[in-house]
Amino acid sequence: MKILLIAYEFPPSHSPQSLRWAYLSRGLAARGHRLDVLTAHIGQDAIGLPNLPDRVHVHRTFAGPLRGSLAALRGSRPRPGSAAASVSRTRTPLGGTWKQSVSSHIQAAAANLLFPDIRGEWFSWGKRKLDELLDAIDPDIVISSHEPATTLELGLLAKARGFRWIADLGDPVVAPYTPPRWRDRAFALEASVCAKADHVLLTAEKTAELLRARHGRSRGITVIPQGFPAVASILEHPLTGMDNGRLELLYTGRFYQFRKPDALLSAITEVPDVRLNVASVAPPERLVELADAYPDRIRLLGFLPHLEALDMQRRADVLINIANADPTQIPGKAFEYLGSRRPILHLGGEGDVFDNLLKERRRGWTVPNDKESIESWLLSALAAKRGGSLDAGLHLGLDSVAEYEWDALAARVEHIALTVRASNGNAKSA
């Protein structure tokens, strides 16, 4: 089967969408399918990302004047240090580098003019290459990886030409963080996707319910959550710095406005011999201030490449997941954590999908996201570690979560794609 994937976020990007399709592409290629990937050149470094097999052919285009300039700016950055050196970093400097500051200001300004954000400027270059690839490859299936919404707009063009199209929507196009000026356009695009895509992939059942209510789509919707790699390569020079005398917590990922760490940080400062390790490219200012004030309780690792982050996850005592305020969005890191074989502390997600999974599979605990509840849990967990019973009663093997392994998820995507290809009435005209 020939698959054309439209994915703005693809390696060397380190975003969750990029990792999702890096692993799904590997899984589909391992099943004998050819993948061509239409993406933008964004000038990042692919260090620490999974390798792509020969059956995955990547076609990079100019990202647009603004992102193209930022790509050139990124290209002049020094490469990150070695894995062993990475963990020695105490924190990313408050405010970041001048290049990061320039990049942030440019992207914020462009978001006022470009839909859905600065990445929308890729549309013209992406469309030109899309037409070329559709003619040259004649794919059996076209897949759009959202975000950004630009990939959905391009997918609709492929559908208009008669190609079968799967929209990997993931999250809704209209989300709580969608700027008011773009909400009408985002809603119209979301409606078009629901009306015209041959199949829609989502990451949460709550999103499926939302789209049914908004647009009346009840067929051809499948939840394919984020996942974890079955066997992550163990680093030749593993990261160090975990202290067996402490309860070592680890949070990897970004902090969004809808993902609040305040209660956790307040609790951490009250409990001796507990340390929160944070691997994040842009920690909140409050977190940086507390790390300076309590260096024995909070350690900022800065940005860790994907494989280094996986290695750290396997060495922590407990992994921290903070529930999103919006139940239609489940942090992808939560599912990545499942592959670490370490317990997970889920904050503030009582009754959500991941809370239910943790309880059913005995992978960890859910605690209200308030200082008193977290502090009480920390004291109990610290005592349990000292008594050698931190993991007692938990099932941390991979067999209970095998369906969330990326190869298993790729098999599900393959089945959907084969079903769509075999469907009647949607084939491209001869």
C-alpha cells in the first residue's frame, strides 16, 4: 500500500505529533507499506529521535519566509551536549537565549495574521509539493497529521481530487486555546473534515463525543491514542544523578496554561528527601524561581532529546502526569510513561480516561491536584520507598498495556487504511 502522509510536525521536530508519526511510520513500514511524507523544513536537530527506515521517504519543502528564516536561525545553534552531560545542566536560563526570544516574538506576531498560526504560511509551498506528489506517487491513501490545521486544508485538496483521505485529527480544531479571531474558520474547517474525510482518527473518546455533538459524524471515527516504544534503546552512557536516598519524581514535557503545576510545587517544598526532576524546554518562571530557592527539592534538566527522556523515565521512582483541564485532551506523555515500567502519579484527573486506566491496570495513583492531597501522598510514598514497598500492589510489566505500544497502534492504523482503500464510491477517478 502506498501512503502519502502530510505532516508539518515530523522529525526532526520533537513535538508529540512528530513522535506519533515517527513511530506509526516505522510500524507501517515494518508491515511492508511505502510511506512518502510531505513536511516542512524547520531546521531542528534530529538528535535523540527514532530512526526512520528506508521505506519512509521524506519530502521537505520551504516552510515559508518566517519559519524559513527561523530555520536558518536554528541551524546556527550549537548541537546539544552528550547524554551524560545533559543531566548536569541545572536549568535553562530564565527567558531563554536571544534566538529563542526572537523566535517567540516572531511567531506571536505572525499568529495574528496567519491561520492557524505561523505554520499556516507553509500552505502555498505545501500545496505545490502536494500536487506534485499526488501525480508522481498516486497514493492509495492520503493521511493528514493535525496539528497544524494547515495539514487538514491540504488533505481536503487531496480529497477533492478523488484520493481516499484519513484525517488524524488528534485534538479538535476548535480547542480552548484557539484564538477568538480564528474560531469561526476553525469550526468551518473542523466541520469540513468531519463531512469529507473517509476516516477520522482521534486520541480520546471525549473528542469523538464532542465531534458527534458538533457535526453529527457518527461513522468512521476511531480513537488511536498516543503510545510508547516497546523497547527503547538503553543509552551507552546512561544519565546519572538519581539519588537512592530520595524519592525521585520526574516530569517530562511542556507546561501549558491548562496544565497547572502550582499545587505540586508547593507540596514539594514542604517535604524533605523528595526531589522533582523536570525535563522541559520552557519551564514556567515560578518553577525556575523555586528551583533556585530549593535546589535540593527541584532540579531542572532543560530540554532532553526523546531517547534521553525515555532513559530518565526508566530510572525515576515515580513519573508525574498533570491532567489537562479539557477532558478531550489527554497528555501524550501519559501513554509514553506506560512503557517505562515505573509508577505514575496522575494529578487532578479523577474519573478521566487515564485515571480509569491506572486503576484497571494497576499502574499508579490518581491524587487531587491540591497541595494538601499531594503532600500527604508524598509522605506516604517516601515512607513506602524507604520500606521497600513503593511498587507493592502495582503491575508494571508491559503485558497489561501492550495495546498502547506503537507497533500495536500502527497495526490498527494499517487495518483502517486497508478498509478505507477497499471501500467503494470514494476511489480516485481514472
